Amino acid sequence: MKKTDEDEIILSTVAHIHATILAVICGLVGGGVIFLMTAWLLIKGGETVGPHLRLLSQFFFGYSVSWGGSLIGFIWGFVYGAITGWIIGTIYNRIIHLRYTFRNSGKTK
């Protein structure tokens, strides 16, 4: 196998990210973090529970530092995480595609 053949195989298989899968994973991580942070504060308890985390209600409609709010926070975290992951995956794939076409534009078959 020639060096150029190996480069083509690597660029066409390894470099590609499935944007949908990245979106789901980033969504699960984003939603899970918000859920766990809220649950931790609720379990920990105290006089005032999560005054800083309560500020998320400014961005996430329906969120509060409560068990119901933790589920709403999970949904919002999933949505924002999924959108971010999809955008990152899509931009990455387009850059890889541009590199691949630029690298192969001067070659003749």
C-alpha cells in the first residue's frame, strides 16, 4: 500500500465524525450535569438551596432548584448540548472535507 493510499483511507474513515451521535452524547452530558448538580444541592440541603444554580431559570424556562426542576434542567441541558455537539460535528466535518478536497485537487488519477 502506498503512502497516499493510506492517507486517503485515514482521511475518509477516521476523520469523519457523526454529528448526530456527537449531538446525542453532548446532550446527555449537558443534561446529566445539570440534573446531577441540582440533585446534589437538593440532597445536601440547607437553609438556602442553590442560589447560584437558581440563576439558570433566567435561561431555562421552567427550571428551579427542585426535583421537577432537575428534570426540566436535564431536558434544557440536553437540547443545548445536542445543538452544540451537532454544530461542532458539522463544522469539523466540513473542515475535514475541505482539507481532503484541497489536498486531492492537484492530483490526477
